[in-house]
Amino acid sequence: MALLNRYDTPAFLPDFNAIPGQLDAWHRAVSAWFDQVIANDQSAFGASPLQYYNAPNFDPGGMAVEQAITWNAFPKEMLRRYGRDRALVLADRLWPTERYGSPSPDPDDTAGTAGVLYRPQEEYCEWHVLRQPDSNKICRVTFSSEPPEYWQAMFGLVPGDPDQHFPGDQDALLRLYRDLVSPDVQLDDLIAAEDVVDTAGQVWALKGQYNSYNKWNTTLGIAHLNSPPNSLVAEIQLGADATVRYTDPRGRLLVEPDALIGYAGYGGSNRNSDPTIGASVNALARLGAYVTLRNPVGLYMDHIDLSGWEAPDKRPIADCVHIVRGVPQMVERMSIEVPASRGFDVGDLTIAGIPIRFGGQIAECITVKLVGIANILPKPISRPPVGNGSRPIVDPFYPRTVGGVSASQPVPPGFAEAYLNQGTVESAVFPEAAAARAKLAAAPGADRGKLSRHGKRRY
Amino acid sequence: MSETQATTSMQAETPEPVLPMSDIQGIAVPGFLKPHQTLVGVSTPNDPGAVVAFKEFLRGLAGEISTAAETLADRRRFRVAKAAAGPKPPAAKALLGIGFTFQGLQKLTPGAVSLPSEAFRQGLAARSAFLGDPADPADEGNPKNWKVGAPGRDIDVLFIVAGDTRAAVDERAAALAGRIEKAGLQVVYNENGDVREDLPGHEQFGFDDGVSQPGIRGRASDDPNDFVTTRHIAVSAQPERSLFGYPGQDLVWPGVLVLGHPATSPDPLIPGLPSPAVPEWSRNGSYLVFRRLRQDVGLFWRTMRQEAARLAALPGFEDITDVVLASRIVGRWPSGAPVNRVPLADDPDLGAQPLANNHFRFDSDASAIPLQSGYVDKFPQSKADPAGVTCPWAAHIRKVNTRDSGSDTGGRDSSYARRLMRVGVAFGKPLADRYAEPEDDPGHGERGLLFLGIQASIDDQFEFLTARWMGDPSRPKMPGGHDLLVGQNDAPGEGRQRRCVIFGAGVQQASVATDAPWIIPTGGGYFFVPSIAALRDVLGR
């Protein structure tokens, strides 16, 4: 008997309840995403069963243990790249999509050309800052961890390969936008009048479909996540990839977070989230456990740490924190706003004595999480490891961030291989792993994309 | 040499910088790790004449502050003497360190405002709420009630006198006191800290302290083997040789502790960008956090006894005792033996063996590392414990050093960048009956820790560890809870209750919760520890 009857909506959000067939369609879509990443990874990494399962379809047995994995909401890559002072400024801004994956080393160079903008907040939690027009003081910061797929489903289509179709209810979508973002939202604002394409040729929304990059989810407000790596599908994919055991180029079993993600290539090395999600899942898989994501599969704000927060009237600040959607420990939308009766703004609050001038100061206090389940088996699974698909690189003379090239590529001039000989278990050597990986990579049809929107890899 | 050759060579050799040992204070590098200390807090009037006298005093003192070179030489002499047979030589002269609060620095140089640390500029008392300290003005732990560093009673300068014997420290402290008096400065705080006579090296709850200190990646001279932190791993064992001093002792780039030197990069073997030395005279300086923590030993152990008795009624916890519970909360047994290596009972031999007592992993099975001395670590090796079943994620040692695990701030560099060097010592007489009620305590509860921590950034190291990891129930990782040993909880509506998760023999989860305040902050301050040159040529001029 399966462990789960049906995948529920993130945080059991109720918007689909009144749409006939929508809840079933959501379950089928989430289940299909699991099935697809499992099939893809089994194909990519060899035929042995993946230690990742789709709970409605498979019961691995054993003792199920929940493992919450938490990370900080402020984008670490920006901290690494620009330092905290500049990162706080930049993280509040929208960035052009052309910059995604290759941000400029110049912290002032964030200009876009095609007007497709996204929030560069790549830790599965994004925010929008509203300021007083006269003083520029912050009056509200709204945070969201809602995946774009949920909103696309409400429209009726989650694009992908294959597309996932839903009954949808565009009026309900419009109502939700009006409730959460602005009463001025029009349905046409949410639909792409033409293909939304940036100057790099990347398609971000198809004509006639829901446009996650609409003005009410970028310049004028926030409805849900829209940073390219922030999606439910990416979460499911990362979980699957991280159950695979990897070796470094010498065949030593990789075990530590940085070396693992750098050589496996399963996420963003410079983030808070991906290295720790990957390493946490991988550690459970190395124990021989089966792993999945707990229902409802989602990305959540766990809590906000209010230590050191102070209001000018010295009264408690709990009434300035509003969980708008979700519940404590499973928060999907939260706003920070001072009740009008108190007579001051968010910008007048202080954290450790410093006035709040950027949304990122609040993000630093927010913990984001997902919850995994590990099934500890009486007879642990020992899946053979695979070699490295990637090679982490670092500029040794300006070592702020870690980059990567394919395992088959040489280290570019001016760079050094990062984590060389590190993050492995000395006693666990699998010299055959790299050769097996290379053979799989050379096999026909090996160029399998990950689940994606419009063909774009989602890490 | 081509660029490619240079980078290849860098990877292979992990070169380490030669540190300016005659300019860095010894309290910062290699750190005073002395069993006896006296802390002297001094204040000076803010009038021009007094400031001139203050500067003259500092100028005269600059040559007497213990340098890194002197402190390292002292440590090496001590180790040789300890290892040698026969009568011990007389105790060396006590070491002397000096640090300034922001207020004190401002009296000496207008450039003080340029130091980029917001925490330092505000001071410990102002940041107390952020650290989770009691907000109730009536609470003993509220800054208003502190014995040192209370608002309005700030100190300008903290002297740290540290030595191998109480007599040596007293002698140097007395000489210092005479000079302070002569300079017209006022001593506003004076306290002795001494290692426990009954359990040397153990803090007042009874646990071996300071087992896990970071080592410094750097050399004391041009000699390629003149490492500031002694290396114990066999040369052939790479990368471990480049990663650790003692097995498990992380080597951090000097910029983690000293300003103006390479700090952590994403790859621990590649030097990161230098920690900022702004203004320039702050180069070779450090920050010192002093925190006077009173420990209510009776309350701690009575709570452990009571909670252990409650837990023992639960399936999977039948064998739990107060010592077992307390050891889970610390992450080490009283001897210092890590619970990950010996989950069922303390092993004093392991606790006493520095070549083994800090060698363990959290996420993977560990194995012995070849050592230079040929010593073979035959104690049980730690087993993978990613979920904190053996060593809970809320355990103190796991909260402040995530080792090979990921954390809420990513990979291993997050933990490297947070490390600090602890150079403090216990104060007060130990409590003979650890369960004693207050009325049966001859010391009236006056015992604890004079916590002294060296770092390059108070904001990113001490404060981050305290507020973001020890005081947060879900960071750095779950299933966790608060650091019950040292952490505080000031979340609204939670009544300062701290709670954590521990596991039973059958992986049953149980929660431990308490609002008992057995760690009470009773004073301290944030200090800048200048280089010798800055003391002589900037602050003393």
C-alpha cells in the first residue's frame, strides 16, 4: 500500500478547492514530475534503482524519519560576490534575465535591455519592498515562497516537457492577484501578449500563456517566486540528483557539501540552499535510505527570528509580522508592516540597533526549509557511485565564488580546480565510477535535459 | 613560471603566509591559553589633559604588550618543559594583552569611527538584546545589572594578564596597577580567573573546555616548517595535513582572526580576500569579545537530573542519566570525549588524548588519519550521524562548528568563517555538590566563565554564532532546537524557554525544554585589540 494517497497543494493552500478537478490535476502533475525525474536520473546515472521515490506509487518500507532542511533566505551568492553592504542594495532590485547565471562582477552593472526582469533572490524565498513615496522609507516588505507552478496551474498550464494541463480558473487567479497584490490588476496584465523573450533569446513566457514576469509580480509587487531557479520542479529534481553517490575524478566518494555540489553539478554552489539540501539528502542516501519529499511538497518559510528587533515605541513587534498564506513553520507568504495605529513605518524598526533600510535585512532573519523523508531500511541500499559530471573552478586570485565546467572540459586558464582532493572519504575509492559515467554520457540520447520550462535547465 | 603553473603549484603546496609576529598581539595569535588570568578594566576622564596622559601611558606600555612572537615562544618553552623529565623551571613572566572599547578608542583617535564593525561601535550592552539576553530590567542578566560594562559605566581599556601560575599573574598585575595609578587612570573592574584546581581545563558545569580551537594557517618565519599552529598529520596524508593541526583542528586563514590577512574563501585551501583593514592602522589588529557569564551549576544539574528522570520513563530512553543528557546537550562527555566517538559512556582516555579527541565527522563515517608521530588512534571512530541521532543538532559543539555538514548558510566555508579563538578562563570556586541548592552554596553562585573570544568580525563571528545559531531553534540545521547549554531564547511569547530534540536508543524523538537560566550574562564588552605599531604610533601619539 502506498504511503500517500494524494499530493496536496503547498501548505494546503485552499485556492484549488473550488476549481473542479484542479486538486486531482495538481496531484497528477506533482506525481508526474517525480516519475519523470526518477526516470531521467535512472537513465543518466545507470539502471540501478534510484533511492528516490514517488510516495503515492511506491512504499520502500523501513522506518520513515522526517528531516527538515533549513537555510537562510538572503542570497549567499550576492554576499560572496559583492559583500554584505552592496548585496543588501542589489538584492532589493530586479535584475535582467540575461544576467541570470552570469552576473556581472561589477556590482553597478545590472542594466537590462529587454525588460524581462526577475528577483535575484535565489534561495527559494523572494521579497518585494514598498517604500513611502515621500520619504523613501520602507513601509512594507512582502515575502513569498510560493512556487510559480502553483500559479501557472491556476491559469491552466504549467509549461514543461511535457506540459502539465489543469482545469484552471483564470478568474480565481485574477481575484487572488487582486487580494494579494493590488485591486488594479487586470487579467490581461497577467497574460503574455507576445512571447516574452530576452535579448539572449531565452523565452520566459509563451504568447497567450500566464506570464510569471508580469508587472504585478516584478516591478509593482510580488505574487510568487520568479527567480529562475526557484521552483517546485527544481526542488524535486535536486532531491533526486542528490540521492546519487558521486566520486571525484580520482574515484573517491564525495561526502562534503561543497565538493559534492561542485563535482556533481546538481545546483548552485554559491547558495545557502542547494549545497546543504544536496549534502543532507546525500548523507541520508549514503546511509542506504530511500528518500522523498514530505507532502505537501513545497518550499516554506519556517520562521522569522525577531531577536534584537526593536520598535521606536519600545513595544513588542509581533503585530508587525503577518502570515498571509500558510501556517507557522509552513509559511508561504508573509508581510512585515506596522499597524497604522502605531504611527511609524517598517523603516523605523531596528534590528540590533540598525534601522531597516533594505528588505534583505529582514531576509537575513528568515529561515526557509523543505522537509524530506528518509526510509531507513533493515538492509541498506548500496547503489554504486557515479563519477563527477562537473568540475568546480575558482579564480585563485579573486576567490569569491565557485564556478563550474563540465567534467570533460579542462580548467580554463586563470582558474584552479576547487576542492581538489577534498570532501571525500579516503577509504571509499571507486575507480570504475568515472569510466562508467563517461560511458553513459557518450551513449545515444544521453543529452537528456532536466525538467525545465522552455528547455532551460532550472538550477 | 606561467600562470597555469602558478595555479597548479598553489593547489599542490597550499602555501601559508608569514605573519608579522612582532606586530600582532599574542592574545590574538597564537592566543593566551593560560590557566590563570586577571582582567583589569580601566576608564579615563575625557578631558584633554587626561587624554594626553593616557596616550603617554600607552606609548610607554607598547613595548611591554606580549607580541605573537613572544607568546608563541612562551608556548613552545612551556611544551618543552612539560615534556621534559625532572624539576620544572620557574614559571615564565605573565603575558599582557590590551583591548579598547569604541568609547576608549574615540578618546585616542578620531579614526575610531572608521572601523567598519557596527557591533563594535555600539558595544556589547547595546547589542545585548540581539544576543537574546534578558530584556527585563529586573533580570540579573539585563545589562543594567551587569557587574562590568553596564550602560553608563563603560570601560575604555581592558588589560588581560595571563600566566602559568597565580603568583606570576599577580606579580605582573600589581606592576600594571602601579603604572595605571601613576598615569591617573581609574580601575573600574578587576577580576581573577583561574583554572579549576579539582578539574583543570574544565568549565564550572564539569565539562572539559576548549578542546576544539581553530588553528591558524600561517608561519612564524621564513622557515617553511615554522608553523604557528603545530602540525600533527603525516606529510603524506593530503589534504588532511593541509586542513588540520591536530586531527579535527581546523586550520583557518589568519584573516579569520586578524585584520588585513587572507580570510576564508569557498575552498579552504585557497586563501580568500583579506579581512578589511580599515582604517589602515587596524591592520594586524583583532576584535575581542569579553563576556562574563555566571553559571548556575546547581540549577543546571538539578534540571538535568529532573529531565533525565522524566525521559527515562519514555521508550528508548530507559538508560538515560543526568550525565548522559548533559553530555548530549554539550556534544562531549565531561572528559572531553566526543559523544560521536563513544555514544554510550565517557572514555577519559579518549578525552585526554588530543590526537584523537577532536577527530570526528558528523555526516560520514570517520577513519584514522596517519600522524607524524606514528601514533595510531585506536579509539572507536565516529559513525555517520547526519540527523543528529547520537550528537543532537542542538548540541553546543554542533551548533558552533558544523564541521563536514552543510548548514543554513551553505557549505563548509560558512563554519570556517565563523570560528573564533577562545582564550578565556573560569572564575569562582567550583561547586563541590553539583546539585546544591542556592542556600547550600558557599560561593553564593559566583562562579562561571570569563569568556574571551578573538575574531576578525564580531558581527559575523561571535554575534552570528550567538544570535543566529545558538539562539535559533532551527539553525544551523534541524531537527535541532536551541543550544541548551549556552543559548538564549527571547522570541516573543515563549517565556525564554529553550527546547531541543534528542533521540533514544530506537531513534525515538523526545523534546527537552527548560526556562531555567543557568547561564546568566553579567557583564563584558566588545574590544579592539590593536597591533603593537598602532598602539605605539597611533593610539599612543
